[in-house]
Amino acid sequence: MLALSALLELRQWRKAEAANADIAALLAGHDIAPERLATASSSVLLARAVYFVRHERYGDALELLNLLESQGDAAFRADVYYNQGNLQLTQALDRLERSEIDQARVFAELGKEAYRRALLLAPGHWDAKYNLEVAMRLMPEMDRVSQADDEPPRAESKRLWTGLPGFPRGLP
């Protein structure tokens, strides 16, 4: 019985070692062999999705992330949604640089939704909170850019709200 337990533990250790090697290869910028994907763990597939994003293969990354949405525990699914949000926000920023404001707005909204889903599963996910805040601040900037194309310029002193974060001080 002890030998069987040791063999099972050795097998799990080898699987973890192979997964770590695959993740290290993906982080180093090398894709893993297709035959290894059949037995790859969810964490390896998530690392591969990140690899796709880094190599601007957004369609492949989104497809893989959508596949991973239903796998793993809540913390893993929160990481999947966080990476989906990163993918969408990256595409929003790309569209914004090309002055495609309407498409950028759609991707920013999708990114915010993904970050919100991540925070529902893991409320303490600091990176998702931070990136949600970035995406929320990006939207007013896009509105200003689209208004600048449509309307004549207004005096800045006439704006009611500033872009500064926080609550107003003073009496209610």
C-alpha cells in the first residue's frame, strides 16, 4: 500500500513538473507542442492564452479563455476573467490609438464586464480592481475625444465635474 501511494505521488509530481516546464516555455516566448496540449492542465492552457495575447493572436486567446471559463475553482475562473479583461482592454487601447473610438468603446465595455466577473468570484483580486478602474477612466477620455470631433471646443472652466478621483469635501 505504501508503494502504491509513493507511485501516485511520484506521478503527480511528474505532472506538476511537466506543467511547470510548459508554463516556463510559454513565458519565455515558445509555444508548446500540440501533442502536449491534449494532456495539459488548465493552468498551462491559461498560460498559453497569455502567450497568444503577447503575440497578438487575440482570436486564439479569446477562444481559449472562453473554453477555460467553466474549469477550475473560483480563484482560477477569476484569473480567466481577469485575463479576458486584459485582452479586451488591450484591444480597446489598440483601437483608440487608431482613432476607432466606437470600436474602442465596445472593447472597453467588454473588458469592464470581465473585470467585474473576476471581482464577483474573487473580491480581493487587486489587479482586477486596478484594471477595472483604468477601464472606467478610459471611457470619459474616449467621450472627450469623440465630442472634440463633433462639437466646437468649450472653455474648460465651464465643466461641472473634474477628472480627479475621490469624493467632494465639505458639507453634504
